[in-house]
Amino acid sequence: MKRLAIALLAVLAAVPGQAETIAGAAVVVDGDTIRIGGERIRLLGIDAPESNQQCQGTAGAWACGESATVILGVLIDGRPVTCVWDTRDQYDR
């Protein structure tokens, strides 16, 4: 699973009009968004719950957004991330 997640990180969006890639230490914003330097980068093809989102399960409500954020942080684990530009989204990520 870790290899799959790391492979997904390789298909992130970077800065259009600049180099085709952006790389460096990633800060996790939520389960589908990171920041490298001043650039917010949305994971392509991933739609994770918002960081403050609650989900309902058979055992009741749980902090699924917080869990998604933590799991992305565990998968990145302080390693440098390289992102390849695809396109900007509606939030300029």
C-alpha cells in the first residue's frame, strides 16, 4: 500500500508556466492536498474528506477527515516529494 501511495504522489500537480515539476519537503494540508514551499498542490484523482469532516459509520460518527490527513502524512513520512504538473483546479491548486 505504501508503494501505491508513493506512486500516487508522483502524479501530483505542480506550477504551470514554470518547470514541469516541483519537488521538496511536503506539508500535508488535508487528505488530498499538500504544500511545497508556497505552492498548494492537489493530489490528482484523489478526493479525501475535508480535514474537519465527520463521517457516519456503524459505530457512530468519526473524524474521517482528520484520519485522511494523518494517513497522508504517514505515507509521505518526511520524504521529499516530486510533483508533475497536470492542471490548476478551481481553487488555483
